[in-house]
Amino acid sequence: MLNGDDAHDTQASVRRANLRRALQLVFRSPGSQTRAGIARATGLTAATSSSLVAELIESRLVVEGGQAVSTGGKRPTTLSVDASHHLILVLVMRPTDARLGLVALDGTEIAARRVTYTDGTRDRMLDAAVTDIAAEYGARLLVTGVQLPGTTDGRRVFESVQLGWRDVPLAERLERLLGVPVLLVNDVDAEAIAEAAMEEESSGYRLFIHIGTGIGAAVTLDGDLAPGPRDRAGEIGHVQVEFGGEARACRCGRQGCLESASSMTAMLGDDFDDALDDEAIGALAAASDEGRLAEGARALARTIKLISAVLDAAEVVIGGPARALGDSFLERVRAEIAYTATGTADVPVRYADAEVSISTGVAQVALSSALGVRWSPAQLRAASAPRD
């Protein structure tokens, strides 16, 4: 038999698991879920379901709404996500600026600001910005998610060439300023998670490739990130894919890397910048060398074909600024992979969902880390919709 402490720990663990199940049901069907619905979906008693909901309401995670349609008795009260209190801080870092957004529990961004900096002022400017947020919203902050270019285990930045960081304990530093848990997420991983989050169901392996000034990739399996045991999955930008006379010099010092052929800078020239809007990118593409675009598509297609064969990927998604290259570039890539290698299956290639907010992926990771739940695709689309 379990001793008293073990029994108490087990009961507490079961209680926490049931709270997450109940909360996820509300997140999945906000405004229509009820206590009775939770009891039916979980197999718990009506009394237990009501007790769980009471605790979620007290914790300011769930709020009561109107009454649902009667099914033969007293009309039940609907439940929704409480968006009036807890906030998720989302920090999206880039080489010369950062965007800080505050996201409510219903997925709606309620405030945002941008901070610009140089290599020399970055730490000071970031610390000042998060300190201001802590002073104004500290009592409401639940968790912080930081999206950045570079490899990370969620706590430390192992290496970020773009930020000039190596082995930086960023999460610990920000936690001292904010007083809430901080989780670091690679930017391409965040994009891949956001893409999966916008779908009701995601099946099989998906290869997500971000193309900007650099190139990175992420793999998801059934909608969840598959990061690898050393948190290095997707670092494909400096793998050699061109050789001999085709190989161009890469900024890493080698030749023939994927990035040297298929990055936006390689295809459009040094005037490209990740901060450019779609119209400016389109203008650069119209004036660019067709040969460079063709070479970029060819090198990318080689990479896609090989990785897809290894993964048996269900699809490949291209995200980042490359979406602004439009259908013509996508068709070039599709044409280059339009052959069936013996023993393999063809893989569809498409651009990422244009409706996905820049903060969706990292916010979803932070929410899951803090509460163990996910937003529904409908919630995310509603939160991303323009408001009058």
C-alpha cells in the first residue's frame, strides 16, 4: 500500500491532471463548454467536475458565461477562458530589434512595443524594457516566451550567430527581472509550432523550412516539435549541397552551403533585409538575376528531396520572407523535385499560412509550459483577425 505522503502526492497528481483536462476542454470549446460536458468527456462525476471548474474559476483561468440550450432540465451555464487577468509575455528577438507583446489567455494580444538596439546596447535596452513591463503588469504575468535565432535548450542560448551570443543564460537573467518562468524557443521551431497550431489535426512528419537572410528548419511529428536529443535538429543552412563550379562562398567560410545558394540574400542580393515587407521583397525579386533564383530553387529542392526521403515527410512548408517570392519561386522548387526517386513517395510543398501571427508559436509553447493546454485553431484565427 502507499504510505500517507505517497497517497497524498498521487491524489494531488491526479487532481492536477484532471484540472488540465478540464481546462483544455474549455480552451477547445470556449463559450459552449459546460460542467456537464466536462463530466461527460472525462468520465468524472458531476460533483468532481463542478469542483474542478470552481478551482479554475478561483484561479482566474475560467469564467462563467451565458446559459446553454437546455437538454431536458435546468439550462447549464457555459464556460469560457478568462482573458481578463493572466498575461503571457512574448519576446521576439532579431539582430537589431525586439518585439514585446502581451497576450491574454484567449490568444488576443492586448499590448505591444518594439525596442531597437545595437550589439553594444542590446542587453541594456532589453533589461529596461522587461523591467518596465514587470513594473506595470507583474501581478498579471504568468509566463514569458522568448523567440530568438539560434540553438537553445529552453534555458540557455547555446549559439546565435545573428545575435553574437554563445552560451548565454538568458532565461535565468530575464526571470530575475520578471519574476515568472521564462522559456527560450528557436525562431524556426516557433514558426513550425505556429503552423501546426493553426490546424485541427496534423498527421505524420512535416518539414518546415524558414528562408530569410539565413536558412533553418524544424520537424514536427503529429503537430509536436521533434527537436532531437541535442536540440540541434534543423540546422541545415550550412550543410554543403553544391560542389565544384556551382559552389559559392558562404559567410561561414565554407563553400556550397545551402544558405550560400538559397537564402534570400543569396537570391536577391545584399539589399535584402529580413525586416522588408512583401512589396519591397517583390520589387527586389523582379529586379534580381533569374539565374540566381533558379539556382536557389534547385539547391533548396535537392535538400527537400533528401530530407523528405529520410523522414517520409507528409509535406514540406516554406516559411519566412521567402513567401513574398510568390508562386513563381514555389513552382520552380516543385519542378525540381517533380521526379519519384526509387522507393520514395512524392511530397507536396507549400508556403506557410499567411494568417499566422509572428508570436503564435512562442506564445503557444509558453502557454503549454505554464498550463499544459493549447489554443484551438479557431481561437488563434479569431485572435489574429483584424479589429476595428
